[in-house]
Amino acid sequence: MVLIRTGYSNIAKTSEDQVTETAASSSQGRPAKKDAKANFFARIALFVRQVIGELKKVVAPTRKELINYTAVVLVFVAIMMVIVSLLDLGFGSAVGWVFGGIAPGDR
């Protein structure tokens, strides 16, 4: 019994020795934040510079893409209008039938 345990612990030791160091284990961590905050106006200027930098990355759609996107949105809205209208008519008729009122088609 003792020999088997010793054998397993030797295997475990050798496998631990063979493991290489990973990037996560060698990481020094995030540097500590500075105690003093930057000037209020310096932070605003940094924000504006970052906004301008992000806006430079924006790509405007071409005329063909814009027409295509607009058509897709209009078709989607039209389909949703039909679906909602049919559901409204159906539920209104069902409520009128259940409670004995006047159905929308009876007016």
C-alpha cells in the first residue's frame, strides 16, 4: 500500500515540475490607481479627444445601403402593423363574444 501511494505522489510531483509558467500566473496584476485625480478640465478635454477619435472611426453608409436599410425598416414596420392590427381585432372580438358586448365587426 505504501509503495502505491509513494508511486502516485512521485507521478504528481513530476507532472507539477513539468508544467510551464502561463501568462496568467506570471502576470503582475493591474497597476495601482493614482491617488490624485486629474484636473476637472483635463478630464473633460480627454473625454472630448476620445469622442473625436471614436467619431473618426464611424463609416457613413452609401446611398445604396441607406435605401436598402430604409426599405427593410419600412417593410418590417408594415408587417408588424398588420400583425398587431389582426391581434387587436381578434382579441377585441373574443372579449366582445365572451362578455356579450358588441364585436368590432358588428358596428
